[in-house]
Amino acid sequence: MNVSDDAGWPEAKALLDALSPAMVALMDELTGVMFCAKDAAGRYVLVNEVFVARTRERSRRDVVGRRAPDLFVAELAERYEEQDDRVRGTGRPLRGELELIRHAGGAPGWFLTSKLPVSDDDGRFVGLVSVSQDLRSGDADDATIRDMARLRHEIEARLELGDVPTAGDLAALSGYEPGALERRVRRVFGISPRQLVLRLRLDRATHLLTSTTVPLAQIATAAGFADQPSFTRTFARVTGETPAAFRRRSTAARPPA
């Protein structure tokens, strides 16, 4: 990542001065991780190629200096800025935020996002750095992968019956003690058992949203939510858009028959 290619306005320089050049250079080596650094005003100062590929732009030059609303649909931009405000306001990192983000071409994929505040030598907030990891199967032995595939099937079968498994249920279904289960789920899926259940619930919901015309209230029930409002709130928190908006965009992106 060539810092000299990026803009040099004062807020950007303050952020760059607080970042490690080695860390910045390393971000370009990541192939499954989106990276960005934003100044105190929310402008992108640094992005890697994985990040650029998530936008509609073709190069880093087209991204640097712009804000989230310039690059993403309104629902996603609002979520990103709300996250940024939380980090700025509390001074604390945001870690392990499970998100469903659309890949290039419109297909959704699961990411785990973390954001850290950046301060200068005087302790002033000068921006933040963010990474979003594409959640694919991790490096695990065959037996663990087989066990976790079976657990996933068991969770999906429970959801088919309208039953959302608890932590105790997951331990019983897997045959592992809670601590061992946590380690194995993270090794294969990159997330906690609780996040895995949420992911599978929303996977079920997105499948119904994109492949059927089933009413939202029925989809909420099928995904294990008490009612449509709770489904809408959770779906919007994780995806950055309401179920109705997600369905509309998926329909619009679908090629004609």
C-alpha cells in the first residue's frame, strides 16, 4: 500500500503519522480481509485492494478522501458511520461485529469486523482503523470439520422446527464440553457458537427473502424470531438494511430469466 499515492490533507497526515508504516504495508498482503483507515472526519485515508473491490470504484485513488455515503448504499453507510461514532465516542474498540455484506455482484457473504481508535502522541483522536475478515472455513483437522458440519446440520434441523438452540443445546448436540465446543466452532467458522446460530438463522432468512415471495412475518417465524419487528431490528443491525430493502435489492440484481 503506497502511502504516497494517498491524499495529504491535514487530518489525513495526523492519522498517517500515528500509524505504523509496517502495519500499513502489511494490509496489502491480506487477500480475505478488508482494511481501511479513516481520519477524524470520517474520510478514507488508506484502503487495501480488497476494500476497493467491495465498492463500485476501480482504484484506491477513487476511494481516498471520500466518506462511506459516497461509496455504499445508504443503509450500509449509516451502519458504518454509527459504528465509527461508537468508537470515537467511547474511545473503545469495536470487536467481532458479525456482518452480512454483499460481495461484488450482489451475493451476500459473512464478515467479522473490528474497529480500533487511533490517537496521536497527545492522546487526541485522529481516526480509526478497521478490518473485516471474510468468514470461510478455517484450518481444522478432518474430524473437527466433520463434527462441526454435523453440528451445523443439527442447528439447521432445529431451526426448521422453529426451535432456536441455546448454548446448552449446542453442547448436547455436539457432544463437546462448552469450552471445547467454543474452540472448535471458532477454528472452523471463525465465530462463537452464539454467533453461528445467529448466522444460520439469518442465512435461512436471506434464502427465503431472495428465493420466495413469503411475507416477512412468516420469514421472521421461520428464522426463529418472536415477531416481525424483532426480526427487522436484528436483520438491519447485522446487514445494514431492512429485510424489505434487502429483498428489493436482491430482486433488482437478479438477471432476467
